[in-house]
Amino acid sequence: MPSLPPLSASRRSFLRTAAVGTAALAIASRLTSTTARAATTTASTDPTTDILYMSATKLAGLIREKKVSAVEATKAYLARINAVNGKLNAIVALCAERALLEAKEADASLAKGKILGPLHGVPFTIKDSLETEGVVSTTGTVGRANFIPGKDATVVARCRAAGAILLGKSNTPEFTLGGGDRGTYNLVYGQTYNPYNLAHTPRGSSGGAGAIVAAGGSAFDIGSDFGGSIRSPAHACGITGIKPTLGRVSRAGHVPGYGGAWDTYQELGPLARRIEDLALITGIIHGEDFLDPLAATLPLEDYRSVDLKKLRVAYYLDNKLVTPTPETLEAMKAALKAIEGSVASIKEDFHGGDAEWNEISGKLLRADGGAWKQRLLTKHGSKQASPGFANGMGGESIISSDFTAMIEKRDDLRSRLLGWFENYDVILCPTNAFPAPALEKPVPGKAGYTSIYNLTGWPAAVVRAGTAKAEGLPIGVQVIARPFREDVVFAVAAKIEAATGGYVKPVI
């Protein structure tokens, strides 16, 4: 099957196919030590029978059992991208020829009795802020419009080493921060739309990832989260996504990278249609790589072994900044009902950190007058910034003593929040106060309930628990646990998913 044709040039969005070269990274050469560390294959509980909408875990099992071939799965996903992307503008680069070649190699390997890893033959996409060998990687900025890396980001390399097949790249705002009210938008590829309602955004910055996974064009994607950029698109697009504990997953190969004054806010994690996939993929991509100084290899326990009856749950419905819509509160009630009777206790309690953190973070991000943003533009050869990214540039910087005082306030708040969490094991709260906003009617700027957990670094996932009926938009709730207890997050989120039904495919 030839590579998919490009989208219409009149839409100012182009699909680019990387050269196949000499078998474009033969699968055998990708079997590295990371495969030995990868999560073990597990049985799926997903009842879905359609290849395009079943979990990656289930699809991987069917491929291993030779009930579905890797070529069949890859062709199905490429055809789905071709069918929906003209409306969504979620996929901005394809490597279709290489993907089909690797799918054939995966099938040939399986025929010889050799399984490449727990994702053997499973097609996936990657947020365009993550570098991909041989495939254009723009991170949404004009200076990288034609940039093709020579190396995969760590998370991409680990997925491919586990047998997954890269289809292409999903859209992101400029440097993952420049979407503004548009959610996922940049000057290179334009606007991405929500598959449940094209008049609405998929939020951001992993909006392309959220949209294409929800629309059945990818089994999973890997996103990044600086203040909710995995969780907000998961909420807006009705899928699951996790921001793991800070240090759980290496950020090497992400643009912008690790380091700097805001190093501890950025984390990478998977977006998928089912919680079982988040657990599987996190188990594959986590651990040190001797590149990201914060990445560490620590135990990742099996969420199916978590004893729910020992868990103390705190929940809150209002962060005292923006009160959620009635349907968002209904989704929260459904989530609480799903775990009622299965956990040790449920108590309404709020740590109270959001307002203080919003004040501190707003000042920190503008402390140098936007010089850090200008450095990013200059480093990557961009002479023009998107409107969202330009916001906050050119302002007055503050003196160093004020900056260090804010850092101290930030770290004091982080410590106080951890002390509050000593009384609980899990937090349940909204993801956003609103469903996905309309392009013509953006929601208030502080509608998110997510960025506080970038400050703390705690693992936080989103699972669908309701619907905004008038617009047909999904509503997700947020599950947070103590540091490095992703297993607890997955266990509680899976319980909610089972009770509420979780993902529902869009009409697109």
C-alpha cells in the first residue's frame, strides 16, 4: 500500500512521509536492553471488537495470537487517518511507507516464533514535540518546519523497541505552550479540532494526540504535560491519559527539553482509550536513560494487585478559582459512586493550594520578561512566534531577590501540600471546570484543575465519567496518588472506568 496522499494544500497542512532508506531501522536492530525492562504482556479486559477502537493491550494480544496481523492493523489505522484527518487536522506528518515495511517485518518475525515485545505490531503516533528519527519534528515552530532528527526521543525508542510501529506525528502548539485560547494551534500546521464536536478545541497541548486517539486513528500516543497538557486533552477528547510522577519517565528528545527554572513541571506520559493501556505503556517507557538528570528507575507495581479497601480518598468539587459546570459535578458524583464501598474512606477535603500556586506560577513564568521564550525561538531559528507563545514576552523582568523569594514560596507550598497528603492515598477532583471550549467562546483562563499537580509532581490520570449533553462533549475526572504510586492511580481509575463505561467513540 503506498503512503497516504498529502492533505489539500489549501488547508495549509501537509503530511510528510520520511524516506524509507535501507529498511528504515530494521526491527532487529531496535531490540535493545529496554525491551528486557518493558512491561510484561497482560490479558485485556476490553470488550471492544473493532480494531480501531479496542485497547492497545487487546490489539497486541490479538497480533501475538495471529488473529490480526500487524500489516492489517497498520493499514486500518492509516486508512482511518486518511478518513478523518481532513476534518481534525490532528496528524501533521506521516511515515506510512516505513510503518508498512516494519509491519511486514513484525509479521515475519512472529511467523518465526519471535515476539518483539509487549507492543509487537501495534501502530501508534507521537506528539510533534518529541523527536522521531527520519520523521519531521517541528514542535509547532516555524524554524523547525523542515527539521528531521537523526535520533528518536527516549520514549519513542522504547516504544519501538517494544515492537510498536510509528505511524506519524500529532499536532501541538508552538513549543507546547503557544496555543492560547485555540488549544492546539501553531503557525506551521494550524488548528486541530475536537472529534466529538468540530466547533470545539481538543484543548492542549497534546490536542492532536487526544483527537486522533479518540477518533480511532492511533492505538496510543505519548504526550507531554507542563500544566495539564496530557490531562486536559484526555478530558476534552474522552480518553485516558496520565502525567506520571516527576522523574518516572525521561524527557530526553522532547522540545523544549529538561533543565532550567521550570524543569520540574514538565513530564511525559501516554494517552490511550483504556486505563490498561496507560499501565502497559508506562511500564515500557519509564526509567533512567542517563540523559535526563531527573529520570530514575523505581519499582512500578501492578495496579491489579492494589487493595482498594485500604485506600483513603479525598475529593473536592471546587478549587475556589472556577466552579465547575453542573454536568462536570455530575461526572464527579458518578466517579465517587463508582468507588463507594470499595475503598476504606471517602472524605471531602481540599488542600487549598490552587490560588496560591496560580499567583506564584504566573509571576515565575514572566519573571525574566519572556527572555526564556526568546531563547527558545532563537535556538530553533524561529523569527515569528505564534500569538499564544508571544503572550508574556517583552514585559519587565524582576530583580533576582524577588525571583529567589518566589522560588522559596514555591518550594514551601510544595512541602505543605505533601504534608496535607499524609492523611490520604488518593485525590479525586475535576480535570477542568468546563468541557472542551468552543473556538469562538473560550473558557476562563483558570478553568483547569491540573497545574497544581505539576507543582507537586504527583502522578495524575484522567478517565471519562460523563458527558456534556448539549454539545456531545466528554467530561473526564482526575485521579491523583502519592509520588511513584501510579499503580494506585490506575487501580482507582480502572474502577471508575468499569462503572461509567469510560471511552465512547465519537460520531466523526
